[in-house]
Amino acid sequence: MVVFAEPAMRLVVIGASSGGVDLFAAALAALGLGLFPYGAMLLLARACYALGDSRTPALVSITAGVAGAAVMVALGMAADGAATVAALGLGHSLSYAIGAAVLGAVCTRRLGAGLWPRRATRAVVLSVPLALAGWAVAGAVDPRGRIGVAVMLAGALAVLGGAYVLLARRWLRAAPLRAVAP
């Protein structure tokens, strides 16, 4: 979402809004960064619920929301144009990242076990160079028209996604799951 935000928005933006491709791409990229923290915060909130605690996730969510709004206002006032939209998205993403970190620490303490799988670090290490390669492709290839953009996106996603799957199968061999008692 982050790497291919601009070409993706060139593909889907139509009509009078076509001048706002940069704005839409900035929003998509900035909010795309927060997709993992958002999902992690929701997952960890449910883990707290399963541990019989609904108060902590509520307090963390409210605090993260207020802090995120403050950061969005501060960053939004300091930026201009498409950077304003990106700043708002980054503030939003940052609030969820902080909330996920807090809930992760709470769950780790209560369970007495780490929550970050060892292979998750390998997955990140594997995905970063592929994302950078995708960014290079998106910057080097400048197709004209919607069909050209669609072909470039489909090709890049197929090649990079295929490379990830092939490399991950070898490097990220799954270990058997083990139970963690609360």
C-alpha cells in the first residue's frame, strides 16, 4: 500500500478529482503504514478481553485517540498540501502503534511470555528489500494510461509477491505451535 500508493491512485482516481492523485496517494501511504499497528491493537485488545480485562484496552484506546488527535493537529498545522494529508495519516498511524505497544506490554506481562514470534523479525527483514525493489520499479517505470499502470502494478505485485512466497517458504519454515497458559 505504501510503495504503490501513487500508481494505485492514478489507476482508481477519476473525473474532477484526478488533480488530487497526490493527496489520495499521500493518504493511502500514510494510513498504510498504520495497518499493522491498527490490526495489532485490535488483536491485543481482544487478548485483554480474553484475559478478563476490558478496562485496559478502553483506557489505552481513549488515550491513544486523544494523543493521536493532538499529533495530527500539530503535524497538520506544520505541513502544506499533500504533506498535510500524509501528516494526518502518520499521526493516526502513530497513535495506533503506541496503543499496540502498550497493550503488547500489558499482555506480555500478564502471560509471562513474549508475543512477538521469532520468525516475524525474519518476515520483516525479508519484506523490506522487496518493498524497496517495488519502490524502485514504481519510480523507474512510468506507464501511460490506466492499462499501463494496471499492467505495471499487476506485474510488480506478481513478481514481488512470488519472490516473497518462494523466499519465505525456505527461510520462514513454520515451527509447531505451543500453548501458552495465562
